[in-house]
Amino acid sequence: MNNCLYCEKEITSKKYANNIKYCCTRHRVLHYAQQGKFTKAQRKFRNKKHDKPFREARQCVLCDRWYRAVCYHAWQAHGVDERSYKEIAGLDHKKGLIPKRLKKIKSKHVFKNKTILNLKNGKKTQYKKGDPRAGKYKRSPQTLKRLRNNYKKKRRT
């Protein structure tokens, strides 16, 4: 019998007894992580994957790579929050940047995890109609263009 390379306990499994090096897959992954195995190959694959556009992808303004959830990437990789990223990119702060398919998946999780209750807790801090604090932010070029078009449409009618 062999001993596990991670926890050094005796491996009791008789299946493939001579070839087993770990008592479970978790220990194999942990051992590889400690040794730094596969990290270069994984990084190379990940970098190659995000170099060209794919279905439902958006290009990151900061690094010119392609991601489905570009704001999440900006937070993880660049330390930039969603509002700041949209300011840098010149995008409307109200416009969502994740694809519809991913949005559906996330909305299901909100009800499963009961994080929908956070909306009730935040109701105290939401803006009310006529609040002088509301709308005090720098508008993006995309927002300004949309507002101008809406204003022109209203003046015509």
C-alpha cells in the first residue's frame, strides 16, 4: 500500500493500488497547488482564451481582453469598481454589461440564496422623488447623448 503524498496517510483503496498517489481528488488538487504545478499552462490557456472575441463577450477598456462579465473582471484584475469602470469607458451607469443569458442565471441565484432580501434592507437609503441628492453625478457621454435625443423627441411632439 502507498501513502498519500499530501496527508501522508495510508491509502486504503484497493482499486489501482499501485498507481494511486493521493487518498482523494481534493488532496491531489491541494498538493498540485502547493507545488505550483499547471499554473503556467493554466495561465497560458486563460490568456489565449481572452485574446480574441467570443460569443457574448465585451472588451475590457483597461487591458483590451474579452470577457462575458467585464465589470467583474475589472474588479478582480484591475481593482476598479463598476461605477468607475463605466466612467472610464464612457458608458451609461444604468446600462448593464452582462449578457441576458448570464443575467437570467444570476437572477435565479438571487432567489435561491435569498439575497433578494437585501433590497428590502436597502429601501431606507433609496432616493425618493424630489430628493435634492438625486442625480448629482457626472454623466457619461453615452448618457448625455441619450438625454439629448429624448429632449429633441419631446420638443418635436
